Amino acid sequence: MGDYAHVTAYGAIRVGREKQAMGVWGDALEFYEKAQANGLIDSYEIQLFQPSGGALPTGMICLWGSQDQVDAIARNEDRLRLQTRAALVVDNLIETRALRGAAVLEGIGTFQEAIDSL
């Protein structure tokens, strides 16, 4: 399993867009299943957060794979269309990267090299 992730986090559903949000959600789940079945990603995880008064996102989706897979899925046209649709129905849609396992050690090594160069 890959140690790199493309992460999408999102805030609350916009008032009046609930029905559309559920449609985008269904389309996203279908996309993630197909992406995994076709080897575009190794796996995906969905996390939902309890209401926090806006301190945390409402939820996040991690698309896990190799660094090459994550780079490619970030540029995938179908995923980008989903992202655009999602931005119309939820607040605070953000994307970032995440690491786990051996990739964390690699990231720490890069950070240490930067510190040593100062």
C-alpha cells in the first residue's frame, strides 16, 4: 500500500445545496472505487468529523498510493471536474498531501537536511 496521499478536506454543505451535495458525493464514491479498481490509486479513506463549530473540517478523503500515483490523480481530469462541482456545494474545500509509513521518515529526512543547510 502506498504511503502518499492526495487529501481533499471540506467544510459544511452550503444551505440549499444539500441535494446537489449528495449527488456529488455519490459521483465521488463511484470515481474512487473505479480509480482503485483501475490501479490509479491503491486505496482511499473517508473521515467524517463530529461538529466542532468550524474548528475542523466536516470531513476529508485521502487517496492513497505511490508518489507517482498521487501526482497523477491530482491532475486527473475526472477528479478535477468532481473537485469543481464539490466547490459549488461545500464551503472551505482544500487539497493537500499527506504521508504515512516510510514516507514520513523520508519527509523528516528532507526536513533535517533543510535544517542542516541553514
